[in-house]
Amino acid sequence: RREFTQEISLHVFGCADGTGAPMFTGIAYESRLGSEFTNWAIFERPDHDPVRDVSAENLRIDDPDLRAVCELFGLQLADGR
């Protein structure tokens, strides 16, 4: 349930070491869609630098992962695929 994961996230977000510094930058947890999927929650803190070193690439319409997600959720792309 969403409320449960929010409570856990809030608890982990608030964990601090002896100096008051945050102990965690996020959490990973198993998706409700199955153990082969992992969800990540990255904590953004206003008093800390944002997460960096993120990369991105263009997504191709025939990307196998995109196709698998569409199939899993019963989605159809705007081009009818």
C-alpha cells in the first residue's frame, strides 16, 4: 500500500548519524508488479546538493524495454504500436 511505503520512506529520510547528517540518500524496494522490478526513491534535500551524474539517452520506439512496459500495462503508443 502506498501509505505504508510513504511511512517507511519518511522514517528512512529522517535517520541521521551522531552528527545529525543524513544516513541515507534513498531507498530501493521491490515493485508490486513483481520481484524482477526494483523501484528507487531518491531523497532530495534542500540543504544538500542535488543528485548528479545522471545520464540520459533517446528512447527508440522499438526499444525492447519500452515494448515490454507497454505490454505489461496494456498501453498503446500514440503511433498505434
